[in-house]
Amino acid sequence: MVQIPVALPSTRGASSPEWVLMELQGEIEARHEKGLAGSLMGDLHYNREGVPILIIGHHILYGKVSHLEKPLAVLVKHSARREGAESPVEAQGAAHGVNEESTSTCYMVTALIKRKIIFKTRPKPIITNVPKRV
């Protein structure tokens, strides 16, 4: 099972963007060695009935939207170096050549994920123009 967080365009009046978790059965493999991080995977559409449709290359997947029992938080780690803060732990670490307390780490909540899109079925090939004679 592959889970991919997706940022959707913000709706009117929303203070933060809406994120959705996409759950796919199976694996997605990259053609190149650099991997899939930061690259376009496919197109996500909704039909008139609200059914999500994912198009990846020449394949189409139909899914359904469900709500998560517990929302997930998307966190971004920020590290900053503190200057001039000398605690007893820092002084002891500096005597041993270790200065662990000179940086502070905080996590900022970017978005909350409250829904997920589940694609359970196998992808179907998209065939547009099939000749009648071969």
C-alpha cells in the first residue's frame, strides 16, 4: 500500500490549503533513477457525482473519498542556532567538545489531513481509438 499526501487548491475563505491522503494498492515505480519525489505523478479529477478519478500515464483509476477517524498533521521541521545561551548542560558539553544545546528545533503545522482517497481497483488502460481492422 502506498500513501501519498496531496495538497488541493484552497477553497474560498479557507485560511490554509486542504490536504488529502491518497491510498493506492500496489507500487508506483519511477522510470528514472532519481525517484518520484517532487515530480508529477498524474492528474486527479472528480466527476459530476464526486467520484475521484486518477489518471497516471495511459491508465485510469476510480476511487472513493472517506474521512479519517483521527486527523493527521503535516509538520515542517525548523532548526535554528541559538546564540549566547549558556546552560549548565551546554557548559558541560563544551568542556567535552560537544555542544548539543546550541540549536533549537521546532515543528510548524502546515496543514491537517482529514480525508483520504482510496483507490482499491486495478488500473484500467485508456484506449481512445481502436482500429476495426488490423
